Amino acid sequence: MSSALFVVGVAVAAFVGINIGGSSTGVAFGPATGSGVVSMRTASALMALFVLLGGFTVGTNVVRTLGSGFVPAEYFTLGASIGVLLFIGLAILLGNVLKVSTSTSQTAVAAVVGMGAALGVLNWETVGVVVLWWLLSTILAFWLCAFVGRYLYDAVVDALDLESRNSRLAEFVVVGIGCYMAFSAGASNVANAVAPLVGSGQLGMLPGVAVGGLAIGVGAFALGHRTMETVGEDITDLSLEASLIAESIAASILTGLSWAGIPASLAVVLTACIIGLGWGRASRQIPLRAIARPEGLTAAERETQAADRLKLFDPRVTKRIVSTWIATPTVAGAVAFAAFEAAERLHLLT
């Protein structure tokens, strides 16, 4: 019976990994495919390769945090691990169905937090530290890119002049940054698929990372094209330079957080970069003193800003993405809490 349950656990972990692959591929290679640099099939193959690399080199830090930092490892029984993973997978699947890259790490953390809260064993200090870094990283990503978009974007474009100097070089740089993003995705997101099983001792660290990484690779091929379309085409009309800026900043933030063992969201950070870059570019024609003055913008200034903004990113798509960011972790956490609360009352966990 226990061996059959173990097979179920690995299958559910693979299910979660496949959905993570579908979600994360969009934010890793959406800008590259949206700007026509690589095909979606090539992007999926690169995603699979660099996710494994990121998982094996940096991702173990995040696995430890998610597998034992929020809830003591002994509470991750095989049945509990399967339950948590199932809640994570279903919530991420919701985002993939809606063609939106969900906040996979936030969804995974919410499910684990829901379990810990229901059992009364949650480490609130870890929750506070992780949530604080989520807020700081998102704010940092937005304002760094907004600053670059408003003050430095034209200078960067003129200095690089990638398309006219050497289109091959331009493509290589953008694909390289996409691979860096995939590496960051592996470092951060492999834990979301296997941390409960690794924390409970059902899987070793390296076999667990291998299972999660391979499943994410499968998801990149099976589902990644859906979210690549949304990120690469619907939010903003990205140039090669814009892709390079947004992905470089996002990948650097994600890699730093993963080294520290913080489970952070690739979807949230990169999309915040894209929105911040678009907002910064859209505000170039309006002086800061006009934005800050008490009476606000004039009718002509509002019209100019709105026209420019609509050329750079679609506010309707942005609202749909932010809504999904909020909905998926909330669903995962609430369902996990209710399920484990009921199981505790019915003495099913003993």
C-alpha cells in the first residue's frame, strides 16, 4: 500500500511540475518568442535544459525552505505531501487554462501555509520573511525597470544598436538572457513540485530535483506555448532591447533570492519588470513635476500618456494577470487549510 501511495505521490509531483513548466516558460521565453528571436519549440527545449541546471545548482536551497522552513518536516507524511501537491497543481492549472503565468512559488507557499495553519505548526517567522521579500522584490523590479524605461531606455537602445550592428549578436544575447531566466526558474520552482516529498524523506534531494526538473521540461513543451503568447504578445510590444532589460533585471533578482533560499515567483518579478518598463516608457512625454503637482495632469497630458501607454502594454491584460496572481495562491491556501482542518478533526492524519 505504501509503495502504491509513493507512486501516486511522484505522479502528483510530476503533475505539479508539468503545470509549473507551462506557467514558467511564458515568463522565461515570452519576450524572446514575442520579439521573433526563437520559435516556441526551441524555447521549450532550452527551458527544459536550463531548469534542470538551475534546480541542481541553486534550487536545493529553496527545496529546504519549502520542505521544512514553514512546517516541520515530520508533518509531511506521504498522504499530507500528496494533498499539498495536489492543491498546488490544481491552482496552477487554473492559471494555465486562463493562459496566464501564475505565481507558482506563491501558490506553493500558500498551500504549505494553509496546511501548517490548520495543524497549528506553522512557523510564522518564516512566513513573514518570505512575504516581505516578495513585496520588496516586486517593488524593486517595477521601479528599476520604470527608471530605466523613463530615463535610460533610449540611451540603451542607441548604445547597443543591436539590430543594425549585428542581428546574430542581438538574437544570441536575448536567447542567453532567456536561458538565464530558465535557470532562475529551475532554481526557484523545482521546489514547488517536490519539496513536500523531499522534506518528508520520501525522495532524496537529487532524485527529487530530477523529478521536478524533468516534469517542468515536459510542461514547457506541452503547455508553454499558451503563456508565451500572453507574455510575449499581449502585454507589450517588446523590442530586443526591452526583452534584454526586463529579463536581465528579473533573472538577477530571482537568482539572488534563490541563493538565499527564498521561494520567489518568476511570473510576478518578470511581469512587474515588463509593466514597469512599459509604464516608464509611457511616462517619458510627461514631466515628473506635472505628475506630482496637486491638480494632476491636464486633459492633453492625460490623453498623451494614455495613447502612449496603450501602445506599450495593455492594461486589460495586466489586470487579468494581477487578478490571477491573487486568485491562485488564495485558492490553494484556502482549500489546503479547509482540507487539513477537516482531516485533523476527523483524525485522518494520525
